Amino acid sequence: MSATLHDVARAAGVSIKTVSNVINNYPHVRSATRERVEAAIDELQYRPNQAARSLRSGRADMIGLIVPDLRNPYFAELADDVMRAARAHGFSVLIEQFDAERDSELAALRGARRRGLDGVLYSVLSLGEDDAALLDEVGMPMVLLGERIFHSAHDHVTMRNTEAAYAATAHLIAAGRRRILALGSHPGEVVGSAGLRLRGYEAALAEAGRELDPRLVVPVDRWHRIDGAEAMRAVLNSGVQFDGVVGFNDSLALGAMRVLLERGVRIPEEVAIVGFDDLDETRYSLPALTTIDPGRSEIARVAVDLLVERITGDAEVAPREFLADFHLVERESTRS
Amino acid sequence: MSATLHDVARAAGVSIKTVSNVINNYPHVRSATRERVEAAIDELQYRPNQAARSLRSGRADMIGLIVPDLRNPYFAELADDVMRAARAHGFSVLIEQFDAERDSELAALRGARRRGLDGVLYSVLSLGEDDAALLDEVGMPMVLLGERIFHSAHDHVTMRNTEAAYAATAHLIAAGRRRILALGSHPGEVVGSAGLRLRGYEAALAEAGRELDPRLVVPVDRWHRIDGAEAMRAVLNSGVQFDGVVGFNDSLALGAMRVLLERGVRIPEEVAIVGFDDLDETRYSLPALTTIDPGRSEIARVAVDLLVERITGDAEVAPREFLADFHLVERESTRS
DNA sequence: CTGAAAGCGCTTACAG
DNA sequence: CTGAAAGCGCTTACAG
């Protein structure tokens, strides 16, 4: 078995409390004592037992990240950002994925509790406003990412969906595009990302004095590449004319772009495209995709900061909302 | 505070041992007793304290996955596969990323120990054969993924690099390609993936009675998209003629493909390309990329199985090696 | 600046 | 089939 605090204390000729003080960088330890203890630690290859520490202190120094799917590059990049932010606070990150079904999402939330985490970042997907009560059952500090639940008692970090979609659409209008497709709507949705982004699209058209042509608002099921490709195929087959596309995320835009290129449509000459998310790969597509940088790394950093504050500090602060700064990244797909 | 075993025991009128038996599905509990205990658990919303459980049992039911970088889709997809495999055994996965520097890799290994994990899956990058001793210091069950360290005392799960590269190259030869680029070599490397794949490339040429033209073996620094793009640019500028490319991974192949398309080279008519890894996105590139499916989900499953066996079972079994089955996935980039 | 004691909430032996 | 006791390895709160 590996060495314990007692073994180190015995070897260094001090009490276990003093060893604990050294390990936890308690400042008032005489430096001679500290050195003796450190020598014993090295000698015995002592490593604190995390379970014992956790049991006594009530802290695991670990947070959960509950996301739909790491194969989706958006969440993989978010996970990377979150892990870096957490590390800066000395926290590890346990990632829990869930599938498209609601039950799987609830199971992931319950799992967080079972695993003895200190708190969770939860990227809401299927749960809606009616589920706010379920969130309270999680029973630990939680920060929400994403859009669905607006009136919950939790901190909430997200992007400026509507403003960003406005900016993306206005960018195409300024480039002289007359008929702009909104690719990725979820009909009937109001508070989700799709609803908010559609609002920005509409606002930009209204601002420019354009009529909204409902045939240009293209609904999709999910926001994966395949959905963008299929929707674009349907649009092309329907004969609707357009010269610009606002993809509600990069995957949709990339899927649509692939179909356009396949059909021999020139980008950006005939059709200009903007996406959303600034995925790493948008820099490497051909043409490189103009997109909205939603401030994801800022979102990750702020979300971790808020969560750590809840974990370590006063839990009685009122729920906070943070909206990250975004900006348009202009690349080849809209450059004339 | 939340309820403890004692609270439940008191409410159900039994000892804490009986509650523990119910929670752990110990079979010999009278069903009337079980029901009474379960009612008390529901009533009090009791959840076992994971730290206490862990301290007493010596098990955390958590494994580490140490990988270079989740932004790299290969590792994101691997992480997804590993998490699914681990869940089937009731284990969670703590992901620890490291950067390109050796020190960061060592820190990740040390962190695994500090976090009280039961074991780790470690995807070796910078550490070499000389570091085998360091691996033993990790002091917990470990399964290696990848190539670098061959003679270690640990289980090792990997793909058939040489055979797969042979198959990729042979596929291009069979399609009538005469001058095939090997994109992604690491000069001087023997036991790493690059060395092994180069060997397969060479073997396929030899088998077909072709001479090896050293100008067709293109070294790169790392295996990211940008490296494939830059290397391809250099090749095109050098004037070396070729009609086929074996990219040593998909990212290199996709980066090279982008540059070829930019220069107006037709794929596959003028140049056919094969990659390695079967990343999700190779299905959606234009043209879709022919690639090697290295059996990654099998690798993840077997690696988790071996690790769980080490954790729960007899640790004295000799180190095992497992090579996954691969296959060539033919898509547009080589289809004539 | 350091120590002796208590106890976090479980599971593990053992007993009956 | 169930119970009473011990103890996993720390940190906390207190004392000096």
C-alpha cells in the first residue's frame, strides 16, 4: 500500500497536522519543518488520498460538463475551453454525454449528483421551461449554457444570438445580396437558439426594408452537417432562387456548401454563405467559411468562474446572466 | 445537509448495514425489508456519498483518459467511444488533455494519480522508449493507446498501422496510380505511427515492383490540417509530379485536398487521395474522402475492457497487446 | 507555529 | 437474513 499522512508524520517526526499544513500550503510552517516534511514526502512517495480529502472537506475539486455529444465539434471545442478554464482553478472536469432523448439528458443530470461532483455546467438541449423544477433536484451548484430554459434559478451564460444573426444577415445585405436563405429554423420555437437567430435575421431584413419571403426560411430537424446538406438539396430542387445563406450554425452551413459545390454553384460569386460558431474547421473548408465567433472561450471561462464562485463562496447570490461578445469573422465564402 | 445511511436506517428501522446491502444489491435481503428501506431512501432523497464509498472501498469507479487534444477530431471521437465503453462498466471518464510539450504530458500522468482514479487510458505522444520507467511511477492500472513505447510492462491496444498503410497504397496502385505521395512521414522514426505507416507504403510499392522515389515521401512536423496544406503547397511548388496521395491521417489528407482544389487539380481524376482514421467529417468533404477505418471504437472498447479487468481482477496477468481490425472505406476521392 | 482528538459516511470483516 | 464495531485517510476545530 502507499504511504499515508501518518507514515510521513512518523518519518519527519511531526504530527499529521503539520504534514497536512505543508501539503495544503498553510503559510505558518517553519521552513526547517517544511523541508523535513517535504523530504519525507519525497522519500515515501506520498500522495494524498483524494477520497479521504473529499470526504472530510466536502469538496471533490471536480466539476461536471454535461453536453450532448463530443463528436459534434462545437462541444469538443467547448470541452477543451472548459477544461482549460477549470484547470486554472484547480478543478478537473468530468464529461457526461447524453443522447437526443430527454431521458438520457435527465440521467446525465442525475449521474452528476451520484458522482459526487462539486457542481455542473449543463448545456441544455431537450429540457424546456416546464422542466425548471427538475433542475432544482440536481442539488448542487449549476450553471446553464445555451438557451432553452429562461426562467430558472440558475446562473446562465450564453451568446448574443439575435444580435449575431442580425450582424450575419446585415453582412450579406451590405454585400448586395437580395434573396437570403435562413437555414436551420425550428418552426414555433421562440426562446431557443433557432428562434432567437431567426429574430435577428428578420430584424436585419426589416431594417433594410426587405419583405420576408417565408420560402427563404428553411426548417431543419437537427443542426448537423447532414441536415444542412439535405435541406439545401430540397431548396435547390424546389427551384427557389437565392444568392445568400445564413446558416444557423457552421455544420449546417458546411453541409449546405457541400451540396452547392456539388451542383456547380460558385461560392461566393453566385451564393454567399455565413455560418455560426467559428469551428476550427471553418478556416480550412474550401472556400473558408465566414462565420460568427460567438465568444465560446469567453463563455467557457465565465461559466467556470461563476460555477467556482458558487462552489466556494456565498450561494445566496441571485442568479446571474452573462452574454458574451461576438464578432463576425469574414472569410472567403462571402468575400467578393 | 443531505441524508446519510444512518438517517435512512433510522427511518426504516434497520441497521445501516442493511441499508448498505439494499443499495449495493446484495441478494440476501428479505423483500419486505428491501421495500421498507427503498421507501425510506425515496422519502429522504438519500444519495450515497461517493467520497466515503471510495475511501472505504478503495475504488472510485472512475478512469482517466489522457489525450493530447480534444479539438483534434480523432481524439474527440475516441473520447466519445471510450465514454460509451466505460459507461457499460459503470465507470465515468475524467479527461486530461496535454500539450505538445513533454512536460505537459508528464503532468497529465501525475494528475491522474492525484485525482484518485482507478486507472488510466493513455494515448502516448511525446514520451519515448526511454521513458518506460516513468510510466511505472503512475502507480495504477494503465492501458496504452498508440505506438511510441513498445517495450513497456503495460497493456497496449492499437491498430494495424503497417497493414493498413499497405492496403491504402495498394488501393491506389490497383486504381492505376503510378506516382503516389506518402504524406506525413517523420524522418528517422521507426516505432511510431509514421514509421509504421511508411513501412506499409514501401511494402505495397515493392510488392508491385515499383521503385521508391524519395521525393514522393513528404515529411511534416505535426499531423494537423495546416501541416497537410503546407506540405502540399511545397510539393506543388517543387514541380514533383504525382497522381496519388496516401495521407498518414485524415487531417493531413483533408489539408492537402484543400490546396489541390484551390490550385484547380481535379480529384480523383488527376490525383486520387486516401486518408487514415475515418473521421466523421471525411464523409462530408467534397469529394468525400476514401480512408482507413482503423477500428477505433473496437480499440476503445477493448482498451476499457482490459483496464477494467486490471482494476477489478488479478493484476498479475502478463501485459497484453491487442491489434484492431481495420478496413478501407472507399469514397469519392479515389473512385474513378 | 504545532499537536491531540474527533469525525466526514461509508464498506468490510465478523458474529449470530 | 441482519447487526454492532472498526476503520479507510484525511481536514476541521480547538487548544496551547
